[in-house]
Amino acid sequence: MCWSSKAQREVSQMGDFSIGELVVILVVGLILFGPNKIPEFARQCGRAVNMFKQGLREGLEEEPVKKTESPSVKAS
């Protein structure tokens, strides 16, 4: 695929945030949610991440169940 240099620059700069943009995002979040809700939201996010990690660990520890019995089909 042939990309122009302008398209390559646009793709590479899509995820770049400057300090000013981050400050604006934080101020808007503070205005919308208030100072009391932000720590509660952060705690809930932390719990969700921990539960997700725990689920992954439990899923990896379990061995896949092998089916020893094959379903038999009875002819009538």
C-alpha cells in the first residue's frame, strides 16, 4: 500500500497529547464529576482491573476438560 508522507504523519500523531490538552481534559472531568466522585471512580476502575486479572489467572490455572464420552446416536 502506498502512503503519502502527510498520511503517515497524521496516523502517527493521532495518539499524541500535549500537556495543554491533558490539562483541559482533566479540568473538564473535574467540572463534570466533581472532586468527590473522581477518587471513587478511580477505586472502581482499580477493582475492575483486579477482578479482570484474577479472572485471567483463574482461567489459566484451570485445565481444559477433555471429553471422554462421545455422544452416541441411536438409530430407530
